[in-house]
Amino acid sequence: MTATPPTILTIAGSDGSGGAGIQADIKTASALGCYALSVITAVTAQNTCEVSASYPMSSECVQAQCRALYRDIAIDAVKIGMLGSASMAEAVSSLLRELPRPVPIVLDTVLRSSSGSSLLDNDALPVMRRELLPQATLITPNLPEAAMLLGITRIGDENQAIEDAAAALHHMGAPSVLIKGGHGSGAVCSDCLLHNGRITWFSAEKIATRNTHGTGCTLSSAIASCLASGTSMEDAVGKAKKYATAAIKAAVAWKIGKGCGPLNHVQTPLGKRPME
């Protein structure tokens, strides 16, 4: 008899091209042995080249989706992605307070798509800072997103500058911070984790590929999946980093679409966890 898998609730936008958003979260959770529940905040019209339109759900729709799940299924972790607006950020913040029990919450601070399209209104940033950062167990901004959250132009590539930015986000209210270094220069992608007052770096060689669409969604949902299984924060980030790197490597030869293609989320035989 098969044991019940850990569950992860992803609250995010839908990406019809399958590379990012809800679709990437579900693939990732499934690959890592979790059962994915989903609440859709917006339906986007996008492909590997662009986000051509976004159609937000109403706050009432998102609330109804969440509450229906709360009434029926035990949730072991939550991942939050695209929110889009201040009203949506406020609605999700309220819904987090309604969770039947405390669980790890991973907030992927999605501000722009990989093609450069804005995915969060400017007036939503203060709401994210004030309402969502303190409720999250971990936030996972990349370097440009961390700079936007801090209200500065950019963060330098130097380790000290990134560690200082992580500390500033912690002082802003985020309990733990993972600043992703994929936008930095150099041949190595290094991510900086600030957790329980301790800095830990996770590094991997950058992979020469155009297929990186949804990397941030994949990493954050992988972390949430590991936390849902009871893994410690440092181990969860380390395992998720290895999984995301393997998913990028496994998709190098893919030719899906004309732009930035997706990762290969299921790169091992069924039943084996790619991170192990």
C-alpha cells in the first residue's frame, strides 16, 4: 500500500507554454514525490518568446479556490508565485492567515518574466513588503528582484554586496532569504541563503543553453517540495539547487519554441527522485 505523499499548494499564474508558473510547479512537485494542489491567480497568454497578455482572476475566485482546498486536503507546504496586483497580494496574504495549520511558505517574488514583461504592478510592491514577506518562511528573489524589493537600482556581484542585501531583506521582515545569482556575471551561479542568522552559499557552473524558462519557479517549488517532506532549510535549498541544475542540463538539446525554452523537469525513470 502506497503512503500518502506530502502535498504542496502552489498559488501562481498559468503559463500555457508549460515552462513556468503553475505548470512548472506541478511538474516539479510530481518529480520530487509530492502531490501538487493549485490555485490560479492569472491566466497568461505567453510562449517561449513573450508574455503577450495576462488575465487576472478576481480575489473572490482565488479565495474560493483556496478555501475549497482548505476544507478537504491537508497541506504540507505553500509556494507563492505570480500575484500581479496589490489586491491579489492582499487576498493571498489574508488566505495565508486562514491556513488550517502552520506550514512552510516559499514566496517566489515574481516581478518580471524571463522575457522582460512586468508581472507585478508597482503599487503591489509595498503590499508584498508589508504583508507577504513577514508571513513567508523563505523568499527567493533573483538579483534584480532583490534590488526592486529594496528600492535600489542594482546589487553588485560581490559576495558581500549580496550578503548585505539578504540581511536588508531580512530586516525588512523576511524570516529567511535566498538571493539567486543567475543574473550575475561569471561562469558560476551562486545563490546566497540567509537562515537563522547564518549565511550559506550554493554554487553550480552555469550551463550554456537557451532553455531556462521557468528556472525560478522550478527552484522555489522544489524547495517547497523538500520542506513539505520535512527537510531542513539548508538541505532543502541544496537539494532543490541540484534538481534545478539537473533539469536545465537535461533540456540543453531540446528545441521547444523559438525563444527561451523550458527545463526538463522529469529527467530520471519514474519513481526515482531527480535530486537524489
